[in-house]
Amino acid sequence: ADDRSAMSEIYRVLKKDGIGILQVPIDNDLEKTYEDTTIVSKKDRTKHFGQYDHVREYGLDFKDRVEQAGFEVEMINYSTKISQDLVIKYGLMKDDLIPIGKKLPSN
């Protein structure tokens, strides 16, 4: 439920110069992450977030959330950088943005 604490903990335990692949479902049509803590039933969570066990639908501001945890972030669309066979093998979606977070040596 507390994704910001989770990201901060990932950052904390990552070694200096470490890289984190922080892949989450991101809706490229949403500028801002959609969250509503009053939605608690499995049925309603599925309706609002796409899965019963999700508590939010991330938007393009996910990069900002990861950066707030201390990471330097690059959003990469690997579906345009690798073969179609690998896209299928790794279950990537077209225009799937994958945040790559780097912990800088000074941190």
C-alpha cells in the first residue's frame, strides 16, 4: 500500500552504483497516478485498477515517484530496442515504459 516507503527501501538496500528495474503497470494515457484508498473490495479494485490486488494505477508521474526516493531514472521502451521474439519472450507490451533506477555513487 505504501509504495513510496517501498521505493525508499529498495534504494536504501541497493549498493552504490546499483541498478533497479522498477517495472510496474503504467498507463501511458494517465499523467498522474490514480489512487483511492477507499476502494477496498476485490471487485472494485479490479474495476478501478485492473486487478483485485492492486491499489493504484500508475501514470507517467511514476518516474517522479522513483526519483523522489533518490534514484536517477531513465524510462526505456525496450519494445522498440529489441527483437519481436524477445518482446514476446519477456511479455512486454508495445510502448511499455520500464523505469531503470540508478543509485549514484555519492548516495
